[in-house]
Amino acid sequence: MFSFLRNLAPFILLMWLPTILPAASPQRITIKGSDTMVILVQRWTEMYPDKKNVEFQVTGGGSGVGIAALINGTTDICASSRPMKPAEIDQLKGKTGSKGIEVRVARDGLSVYVHKSNPVKQLTIEQIGKIFKGEITNWKDVGGPNKTIVLYSRENNSGTYEFFKEHVLNKKDFAAQTQHMAGTAALINAVSKDPLAIGYGGAAYAKNVKAIAVAPEAGKPYVLPNEKTILNNEYPIARFLYFYLKARPEGDVKKFIDWVIGKGGQKTVQEVGYYPIKKS
């Protein structure tokens, strides 16, 4: 009898032990899209104070890639440096029944970069457009040395490329000799090493290169991109940066976006080198 009880004791003890449930996995929030915004989005996810229930996956590839991922349902948030096109909104609606949600999350000055040694300090939008269309090919025609201009651009899946083509080139094609770079960091690196180069990209990337002062047209003031000129709409190639979602955010996604557009997230915007969505 006692031997039977001894054999049964471990099973009785197990019956009284509390059930230990596995810890719930954190929700993964995927953010995909603009290469211009990658460093900003990564910093947001690092600084976000309420990460106990979430983990983030941030990837670039370009605004067009992010929008395609949103349409196909493979990302929670699309980061885009340009507005969605009507055709993309129609595709999203066809897939999800929703036109999507647009959230302005920051501002950017789309800067025009040259090598630090380049004596050219200012250009009009018309001159910049002619340079990238191949109508001006020598630096001497805009006050520089008698040397051929070397062009660097983003690839056509980039929202920065789309914005620049629309607002500076008036939707005309880039010159055939333009070298298209996969990301803004690669473009900046190329310009920083080439005394004859010119390129463009987000203001936060302007390291080891010189930003050109830009005038909207001849006779108007030349303006450098900075917080004052961008928030006052003085710099002529400024833009908003966006998050796009399939539907109105809920739960942890909503908490994250509320923080991004709130005081903490907008402070991070300025720390990274971009500009807040409104004056403080």
C-alpha cells in the first residue's frame, strides 16, 4: 500500500503545480519603403518607449517597393517620400476595399549636392532641370570650371526620383548619361569623391558634400534647405514624408504612429536631420 502511494506521489504533485503558459510573442510591425526615410524610421523604432509588446522590421527598397508591399499585404506600414499615385490608390482599393490612410510624419528638403571643392554655390530650378535633362553639360555654363558635369540620380523605384522628376524636370526624362544609384547613401558617397558630380537627395544625408542654394526662378532669392526655410515654405524643393496604411490603425500600430507624430517622435525627426511636420 505504502509502495503504491510512493509511486503515485509525483503524479499528485504535478496535479497541484500551477499551469505555466508560454509568454505571448511580441507583435511584429513591418515598415517598408523609402530609402530616404530608412535612417529616420530606424531611429523611431529604436527610440519608441513602449517596445515591450512589439518588435519592428524595417527595410528600404524605395517608396514604390513599399507601396507595392502595402497593396500586396506584405507590410503593415509603407514609408514613402512621395504621395501615392491615383493608380496605386485604385490598386489598393481593388485589393482591400479601402483607399488607404495617409499620415504625414516629417518634412524634408530635397537637397542638390555637389563636391565640396565645386565653386558653384547656387542654381535656379530651371538650371538644375536643364543639367539633369542633359541640356547643360558643362560646369562653366553655370559659373563653374570648364569641365563636363557628371550626373547622379536615384533609381526609378524611388519616391525621391519621382518627386525630383516631377518638380524639377517637369516630368521630362533624365539625360542618358545619368548614373542611377540604388540608395541616397551610395549617391552621396559618389558625389563626395567626384569633383565634377552633382546629385540630389534628402537633407539628412548631406555629409561630406555641399548643398546648393536653390531659387525657384531667376531673380528670386537663393535659399539653402534648413528648418526655417522649409517650415516657412521658402525652400522650393521641400516635401512631406508619409506613412501609408491599408486601414485606420489600431492597437500597437496606432500607439506607435501616435508617438511618431507626437512630441517624442517629432523630436527624433529633428535629431536625425529632418524637419517636423509643423512649427513647434
